[in-house]
Amino acid sequence: MSRTVYVNGDYLPEEEAKISVFDRGFLMADGVYEVTSVLKGKLIDFPGHMARLDRSLGELDLTLPVSHDELLAIHRKLVEANNIVEGLIYMQVTRGAADRDFTFPEDATPSLVLFTQSKALIENPAAARGIKVIAVPDQRWARRDIKTVQLLAPSLAKMEAKRAGKDDAWMIEDGFVTEGTSNNAYIVTRDGRIITRDLSNRILHGITRAAVLACARDAQMQVEERPFTLSEAQDAAEAFITSASGFVMPVVEVDGTTLGDGTPGPVAKRLREIYIAESLKHAI
Ligand code: PDD
């Protein structure tokens, strides 16, 4: 079934949507993106994604070619056109087309592309089963706080996990876990503390992370924002990841070590439920 996608002002069948071969997003990964989830046809944490988008754009001197209100209208139109009840909206802003050069024209016209993906997010079998992660070196650049489209290192890491028969990879730098290939990483200590890495340029500032930590604190759970090692993770009572596409996803194996009894832990399960309920309340 052909989707309707958005490209620079036009709503088109996906086969007809085109971007220039000179687009710097294609040639230089010169662009940023956001992924917003849809539940019951509504957008989850749209203001959070807009705030991060503005920050990413600002860091790269990119401009958004439409207003936030227009962007919201485009999201909603695509949800409607493609009948998305549950799934994701991908949005990408690149610097636009310019003859290939390492410098870019200051006045390039940015490209804006959006498309939808229909997907079961709540009844995701991986959430019931829990996922298995391997550990890999973090080979990404130093500004992971900017949500750029240069995703080759995490893509290769996830392929390595897949080929090893696992679900995802946790990236390690200077002896500490930074994050998952496309998600933030957490452990729960044997005395019930939730540990996740503190915000810096080394990780993406997850929108789901902010919401889930707020849920945890509201539920009187203890949260510590600090780096943790792979061996701490392997010794943890449980672990989980968060992202717009996975919400709270339990982790049951870390680099060959089974956590607990190898099934999703109570903290991850509870946070997943609370997060979904809260998100639905505020969806727009
Ligand atoms: N990825 N860390 C990285 C490296 C990510 O790529 C993502 C999101 C996150 C979680 O951020 P958020 O909670 O705002 O989704 C953390 C998206 C979902 C993706 O690339 O598909």
C-alpha cells in the first residue's frame, strides 16, 4: 500500500516523492530529524520533539522552513491521510541542495520531509519478552546531543547485534555505557535505584527519557543520573531502554549475561504502564 508522504510543501504518493541528488542530507548527512509516536491517532509529546528539533537546528545553523504550527498541521494531515492509529512519524530537515562542497551556502533552502510508519507500539511482542543487547564500542562523533541523520555507526552496531541473534547494542565509551543504538539505557540496582547516564554531549537527550524519569520520580522511585559500567549492568536486578518507538522496553540480557530470571523486571513493566497512561493523557 502506497503511503502519502510530505516533501517540501507537497503531499505525494511515496513513489512520486523526490529529493535532489545534491541534497546535503544525502551527500553529507547534513540534517536533523525527529521521530514522534502516535497512539490512538494522536501525537505523543509533540512540544518536547519541537523543543529538541529547535535545539538541533540551532547547533547546526539550520532553519526550519515552516512554523511549529504548520509542522503540527503536517503531522496531523499525514496521520489522517495514512490512517495511522498507532505508529511513528519521521520528520527530517536537511540543509537542502547545493553543489557538492565541504562549505555550504549560507542561504541554502532547507528540505523538509515527513513520512509515517504504522506499527503496534503498545502490544509490541518485544516488550512482553524483553530484549537482549550486546556491547560494542561507541564509534559515533562527539555531538550525540544533536539528532543528526548520520546514523551509520549505530546502524552497523545494530546489524552486529542482529547477526549475533540479539536485539540491540549498548555502546561503550571510556568504560561506561553511553546509550543504545537508538534509545537511552537504564539499569535498576538490586536495591531498586534506577540509574541512567546524565545528560551531556555524549548522549541524545531523549524525549521519552525526560518523561519516564518524571514518571519514576512521581511514583517515588529513586533515580540516579550518572554513567554506569557494563559490569554494573550485568550485575543489575533489571534493565531497560527508552525511545519514542519503544517507550519503556525491558532488557533481559546484557552482553551474554541474563538479568534476574530472564523475563522483564517489575520496575520496567510498571514504568512502561505509567508512561503509556501518562502519554495518552497528554497526547494531542
Ligand atoms: N531514536 N538515543 C539515541 C541515539 C536515539 O537515536 C534515540 C531516538 C534516543 C531516544 O530518544 P527519544 O526518547 O526522544 O525517542 C536515544 C529514534 C526513535 C530513532 O532514531 O528512530
